[in-house]
Amino acid sequence: MRSLPPGRISGPVRTLVVALVVPLQGPAGVFGPSCELAAQLAVEELNSAGGVLGREVRLIVVDGGAPAEQVAAEVEVLVSMRAVDAVVGWHTSAVRKALVPRIAGRVPYVYTAQYEGGERTPGVFLTGETDAAQLLPAMRLLTEETGARRWCTVGNDYVWPRVTARAARRYARECGGRVRDEVLVPLGTYEFGPVLRRVERCEADAVLMLLVGDDAARFNRAFAAHGLHQRCLRLSTHMDENILLATGAEATEGLWAAAGYFETLATAESLDFSGRYAARFGVEAPVVGSLGESCFEGVRLLAALAERARSLDVGAMCAVGGTVSYEGPRGVLRLHGNHLRQRLYLARADAFDFDIVAQL
């Protein structure tokens, strides 16, 4: 756990401290640095404009890549000691499930990851994409464009892939296809030979990838080395440019992704964000794809909720949630219930970038 620099606010004020829970180890650690930098940029910009509720914002980074119960216990201690005023971050649904019973209702909690959907706990606000809005239209569009109907799901073995795999069976039927096999592997898997043989045996022409970070990159490399990329497409709802870099250009053929943000998104808001990020951290900084950028959105949503409620009280934030909106890299976003509504896109991998082909 460590603090990040607060930014440029002047004068003696009480600090608003946010626990930023992002992965610094494990498979998801590949995009942890971009999560940190995106959140830091959001904080610096808020502080330059006067902070939140007149208070300087400061981040304390908690390693969300540690075991879920360990992460939850660490954050609970910070909340109980009143060392933090809010929690924001990208981390797995396993971590979210462990966190919610410990901190819900005590401090606002903004969860930024794409996830399986269904979280309705008061005081938990979500910026990420959900399966129903993202996966179903992506599968439908790929079926129409490529004719792929024989799906095989390959994912990590925890709550998000399990729930999404069940939904994918229904979505495939709605698209006139079928999930022929489903394989879940532990986080941190290195050997994908048995998985690839099952993909072959079920004669899949499309693989739904529900793999995290480095696991996805290793699977992509093994998939291409096995020659499956020449006859079987892959679709991921958890893929960003950092994972493409880890994958290698030669293993990205036939790889598709669905998300609310890509680094190549050519809107006025996204281009402006990319310019500010590069100006602050330099062109050598980690690429900010949908996963890292989500943490910028999380900090901005927290600020918008606090300013609208004129308080950090969870009840007050819940009461005004339906009236909250703000403008960020993904455009103008509004809360619907406790979820942000946003545009979603389908993109095809092109070496180390994504070519956005459709809005879902």
C-alpha cells in the first residue's frame, strides 16, 4: 500500500483520501500501471480545479491482485480506521464480492471493471460494461458478419467467467448458434495444450475468451502456435492494448474485443484525454486501454456524486444518483440506477492496436 502524489491544490484543507484498489501482481498486473496513472491524472485534474467539495484528493494504492480475502481485509482496516473516505478501482469480481459485505454503506465504492452484471448493493456504483449490454450484441454482430455459430468458452475459474459462461450459452442460442464446450482454468495458467485440444474436438469456429491479463496473452500465443487462429475467431470482453503487447503481433489475427473505450477511439473526448495523458506522463507511459481508463472514469464518477450530493455520505449519494452525469473520455455519461450508461464498441485487433468496426 502506498500514497500517490495529490496534485496541485493550494492552501490548508482537509484531504479526501481514496483507496485505489488495482492489481499490482498476478495475471491482471499487466495493466495495473495504466490503472494507477489514469486515476492519478483524474486526481491531479480535480485538484487543479479546486478538489472535491473543496478538499484535496489523494490516492492510497492497495494491491487488488492479492488474494480476495486479503484485499478485502486490508481495505476494511483502512475504512474502519477512517484512513480513507472512498474506494475506487479495477479488480476482479472475486475481490468485489469479498469487499462488498465489509464496506458497503460505510463509504462510497466505485467499481470500474467490466463484469457479469447484477450488482445492486446500495453505495456501490459501477462504471464498467456488463454482459447483457456488451456480450450479446457483440456475439450477434460477429455471427452476422462471419457466420460463426459453434462457440467454445475458455475462461478463468472464478465468479465473472462462471456467470458469463452461463449467459453466453443463452446468447449463443439467441444468435442461432450453440456453445459446444466450456473450459475454466485457474488464474495463472501457463499450459493451454489440453484446452486447445478441446477447442479442436468440439469443432468451434469461435472462442469466447474470459481470461484475465497475462493468462489471455499466453492463451493467444498458444492458440496461434497451434494454428487455430486461421480457422477460429476469438472474442474477448476483457482485452486491452497492454494485453495485445504481451500477446505479440503474430498472435492477434482473428482476435476481436468489445469495450466502452479503446485507445484508438477517435472522438473529441477520447483524443483530448489521450493528449492530456501523454503530456503528463510522456509517450513511453503504459498504454491506457479500456481497463486502465476505467479508473479515470471511477474517480470522475466519485467526484460527480460527491459534488451533486454535497457530501460523501453514502445515503446522500444514493439519493441523487439518478441525476448525476459528467463528461469524460467515453463522452457524456449518466447513471442509470447504480450503473453508468455508455456507448460500446466492437473492434478487431490489428497487431498492437484495435480497429473499431462498429458501435454496439
